[in-house]
Amino acid sequence: MKTDEKQSSTVSHRRANDTMENAGNDIEVEIEDKPYSRCGRVKSHLFELFLPKFNKQSSYIFGSEIAFNAECDRQRQAGVFVIHPLSSIRHNYVLVMVILTFLNLLSIPMEIAYSEEVVGAARTLWKLFNVFSDLLFLLDIYLNFRMGILSDSNEIAIIDVKVIAKNYLKTWFIPDAIASFPVDFIIAIAEHWNDKDTKSLQGAKIMRILMFARILSLVRLLRVSRLVRFFSELEQMSNANLEGVRIFLRVIGLFMMMFILCHWNGCIQYFVPLLANFPPDCWVKHEDLMNSTSTEKYTFGIFRALSHMIGISYGSENPPTNEVELWIVMTSMVSGALMYAIMVANAAAMMSNVDAPSKVYKNKLNHLDDYMTYRKLPRDLRKRMHDYYQARYGGKWFDEREILSLLSKSLKEEILNVLCASMLERTPMFQDRDSSFINAILLELHYEVFLKGDVIVHQNAPGDRMFFIEYGQVLVATDTFKIELCDGNYFGEICLLTRGKRVASVTALSTCHLFSLSVDSFNKVLECFPDVHQDIMSTALARQADLENAENPCTETESCETVENPTTSGLNDHAEEELGEPSLGTWRMNWMK
């Protein structure tokens, strides 16, 4: 019994120890799990910022939302810290860097030339801004090793760290590293020691180091390459697929570069005499600017630079006093010539892209004039040909068939429904038909334009197509009657079924815009719709019978009844009353052929 009690106590003691150990393990897991899950959530939210954003550009590259989600999953599975080139954080980062780089390119020359005249709180803020910029550009170098890139064909995003690093080292790493050299730290240290010792030899050496550092800070002007790169990326990421947006961004970029070039030149104009400690024959003393404000000195420097760049002597008539100024002047003249050439080239390119259809239309008119001159056509005919081009194209050249052929079938049907569906609905043989049949008919319509006085249909000519009037006015005439048709009317539909001859002439009373349906196209559509084919053929036989009855003369015992064409009855009854004609139902049957 005692042994059993000892064993049971030992077992219970072991169970208690195991329970305590498990409890301890559970506590340890809970303590470790909470901070881990919190860090995991932060990491997950941070990682989501690096994923691509679904917009027009990403939908254009990936093709669909499914492919976009697959791209997000691909980056999640990679599990690396890489900013996707189509992410929103990259877009915002590039926008901030464009603004910061532009401000740096303005402040660096100002600091080099006029920093001694800025004192107090303004100088402190200037230094802080420069230090902040240096740190941010150093950070940008690191981020470029983690910044995803698009392939040359813009079809796939590269998020492999090794490929990104290799590409960056081959392209922009060296210019970025040179431009990011922290010169401001050297200047701050040199100025600090210079303030302590200004009279000793050591102070003179520090002044030389300070001057050298200011000259060395010119390497930061290489950040202009970053401005060009960031601006091109901003244009690429701004869904700039519209010509107007693209031209606007190009104009803004062109003016920014021109302004930066003039600004640099103006600051260097003052910096060169400053390096020489303002010799007596320099332009600063000649203009009596030694005690002037920085704004006045900067204004004169810009004016002198522009005088060199645009090649006028006013404001810069004093010759250079030394070789350095001579090279500065020559550089200004060359840069001005290059700026003028770039400005003219960009302006010409933008002007050529603006309203391109009108330019093509004018070229077509020139070709037409050459042809008419070569063929020695009469002047009246030349005028009518010019009028036709104006009525058909309205001063802008476009190929409607080519445009429609490049669209999907559904879009093409929707466009033609907007243009022609209402006209088809007014035609009895197309009323209450299946939408598929109507859409097939719409795809076979052709747009035609006729000038005032053109004969659209000749009497006794074979009937090869019917017409729908979009807008305009025509005169239908035979030897016995006349009738006018206008917007929304139609004529010549019987020829689609009988291929008979035209019994009336149709002349345009104004410029007419019509849609035509040929017999061959109509029959091709009917082959795909046999039920509609049988229905329309039975209707055609009934119309043919009505036509034969209408052509038989009335006997004395018979009453002459009006035989109305079911396809055209009700059209232009007001026109019959105005012309004072008798009931024209019988004649309609004829000219509608």
C-alpha cells in the first residue's frame, strides 16, 4: 500500500510538473506570439503599399483584373522588399522627387553664388534643406536597388532584386552617386571651424577648403539627370496616353529645362567674379553692384546671361576680362543656341501633332488640285470636287471604314445603331425584326454623300441598292409626278427583292448624307436568316401583285382604287397635298423600285 501510494504520488508529481512545464510553454508562446503577430500585421500593411495599383495603365499592361491579381500574388510569393513599378507609393515618390530635384537645381547655384549674403535664420533653413536633400538622395540610391522596373516592351514588371541591381549599376548608379556626394556636411564643418579661427593661417586654409567645397558642390548639378529620369517616369505613370496630356507634360518639361539653364547661367555670371575677389574691371563693379542686394545682383546676372544666350550685345557689351569669363561667355552663347534649337524643334514637333487630321486633309486637297490640273478639268467641275471633299470630310481627313474595321463587332454595332437604327425602324420590311438581323443589316450599310444637283438614281437604270436619308433633301421624279423626301426617309427598297429597273430619277436638292444597302449585301444577310428570308419574299410577291394590278388600266365599270405600297404608305403625304397631285399610292409602287 505504501508502495502504491508512493508510486501514485510520484505519478501525480510528474503530472504536476508536466502541467507546469506546458503552462510555462503556453505562456512563453503567448508572450512571443503577440509581438510577432503585431509585427506581422505592420509588415503586411507595409508590404501592401508596394503592390501594384489597379488603374488604366495597369489594366492596359496586364489586360484584365485577373491578370492584375496574379501579378500581386507573384510579388507576395516572392516575399522580397521591392517597390512595384505600378504601385501608388512609387507614383507619389516619383512626384515628390521631381519637385525636390527641381528645387535642388534652383537652390544649388544660388547657394554657390550668393550664400555669403544670406544670414540669420534664412541661412540656417537653407543649410537644413541642403542636408535633408543630401540624405534623401542618398536614400534614393538605396531605394533604386529595391525599385521594380518595367521591361522594354512594358509587358512585364521586373521584381528580381539581382536583375534590378544589375540594371541600376549599369545605368544610373555612377551619376547618382556623384550627384549625391554630401558636400553640405563638408561645408558645414568648414564654416564651423572658420567661425572659430578667421585670422590665423589655419583659418586661411579653411577658407580655401570652403571655397573648394563650394566649387565641388557643382557636381550636385548632375541631379538634372534625375530630373529628366523622374519626369519621364512621371509621364509614363500618369496614364499619359492622351495626346493633349502628353503635349502638356512635354511643354512643362521644356520650360523647366529652359528656366534651369537660364538660372544656372545667371548664377555663374556672378560666381566667376566672386572667385576672383571682384577685380576692378569686372561687370559687378562696372554696374556698381558691390553693395546691392542679392535680388538685384541675381537680376543683373540673369539679364547678362540672357543677353549672351540670345546673341544680342545690349547689357553685355563689356568684353570678358579674363580667360574664365571668356569661356563662360562662349558657353552661354552655345547653350543659348542649343536652347533655341531645342525649343524650335519641340515647338515644330508639337505643332505637327496638333490637329493632324486637318493637315492630312490639306495634303489630300493638294493632291486633288495636282490631279485636276494635270487632267485639265473644267473650273466648275473642280469647284464641285472641292465642295464634295468639304461635305464628305468636313475639313478633317479620316477613313471611316478603317476606323470601324479596327473596332470590335459589338462596338461597331453600337455605333451603327446610334447612327442608323432609327432609319431602319421606319422601313416596314425591317420593322419588328430580330435584333440580330437588324445588327447584321447595320454592318452592311455604307455611308455616301451627294452634292446639290447630283443624280442619285437614274430612271431605267438597274436597281442595285436602296438608300436611307440621314439628312438632306431629294426629289423623286417621273414623267407624271414629283415628290420630295427628306431626313429619315428612304427609297429604292423594292430593288433589294426584285432587282428591277428604276422607274424614277432621284436628284439631290441639297447636300445629302445617305446610307446605302446593296442587293448583294442584303442577300448575304438573308442567307443567314432563312425565316426572315421567307417572310420578306412573301411580302415581295404580294407587292409585285399589287404592282401588276396598279399597272392595268381601269375599265368603265371598275372604280379606280388607290393601290398603296405597304412599304412606303404614309411617307410625305403633306408633300402630295402641297404639290396638288392626285393620290400617289400607285405611283409610289413604281418609284420605290
